[in-house]
Amino acid sequence: MSKASKGADVAKARALAQALVHEPAKWDALMATLDAWAEGKQEPVVSRQAEISRDPFKVLVATIISLRTTDEVTGPVSERLFALASTPKEMAALPVEAIAEAIHPANFYISKAERIRDIAIRIEKEFGGKVPSDMDTLLSFKGVGRKTANLVLTEGFDLPGICVDVHVHRILNRMGMVKTKKPDDTEMALRAVLPQRHWKPLNTRLVAFGQQVCRPQSPWCSICPLSATCKRVGVERTR
């Protein structure tokens, strides 16, 4: 990350910090509860992909496929695609049609296929077939936002990062732990005060929790282990 970009991130983080719960003990309690809840449950598909092979390219591709697509679809189609091509060089050699066919029925599979192939070509030509490991360069790829870049850094390279997707953003605002308007703002706020030991696991835990318990509509508050401390901001109906 460049000094200018890093400085801008720090300034934004400080500005947003006032919208965040500052007590480390509350974050420790949140993560301890989520860790206990997650025992025996399946992790999100991108995290599972990283556990199978710590391959930044596979994490990048699987994350792109997963956008607005369920894990039940993302897992099988990712494996189908990787059976055809598992490196940038192999992926760049595939026709867009072959990639699209492999990842169907993922949502927006045609545009995702074009994006995956374009990214593979650029990685092969500009970076010697190696996925870059810095935020600024990852963000320069078309279609790669902060969520995707952070997942590549944390799951692909095991580097510090806070991945904030719609689940993380929704749940933390719903609980009253943050008060932010956009996922990127949530990430910057968290960077200011969230203990770094929680940076990487936060996304893994809250994505699974958001898929199974704290759903976008009518969350399962009756079985939620966090219900005692949740402010239910914006929640109109529960189960």
C-alpha cells in the first residue's frame, strides 16, 4: 500500500472510530460467543478453499464467483472450474465460454467469466503468474473491491486484513457495535479499534452466522446466542 493511500485510510478510520464500540472486552466477548457457536459448523466456501490449498489465485477466483451467489452454488462450480484450470496461465488460455459454462449457474456467470479471464491474463503478463499481495495493486484489477482484496490478503496470503461483506456490515450495525452506512466505512472504523487478533476471523464467523442465524430478513433472534446484547437496530420482524 502506498504512503498516500495508507494515510488516507488511517484518516478515514479515525474519523469513523466515533461510530464504533471501543471496549476491547466487548469484541473479545463477541468473538468468543461466535467461536463457540461455530463449533462443528461448516465455514464459508472461500475459507474452506483457503484451507484446502493456500492459493491466492484460487481464493481470488472463488471470491469473484461467490459475489451474490450462495455457497451451495459457489463451492461446486469453483471446483468444476479449477478442474479445468487452476493457475493464471491455464485460466488465461481458456475461452470465456468454457469458464462461463463451468461456473453456471452462479449469478452473472457470463460477466464473471469475462472478469476471471481478464484478471488471469493480467496476472500472467504483468506479474509473472503470481497474484500480487498488496491492497492497492489488487484494487487496480477490474471488478476487485475491498472485500475481495481483503479476502485474498487474509485467506490467500495469511496477512492482516478486515474483510467486510454485507453480512459483517449488517450484523455489526444491527447489534449497535457500529453505526456506518457502507461496508467500506465499517472496515475503516474497525481498523481503528478492533484488536488485530480478531481481524481475520471476524469475516469467517459473521458470514456463516449471517447465513444461518442473523438473516437479512426476519432473523432467528429466538435462537441467537448474541440476542442479550443485540440492539436489533432496524429489525422489524424476527423469528
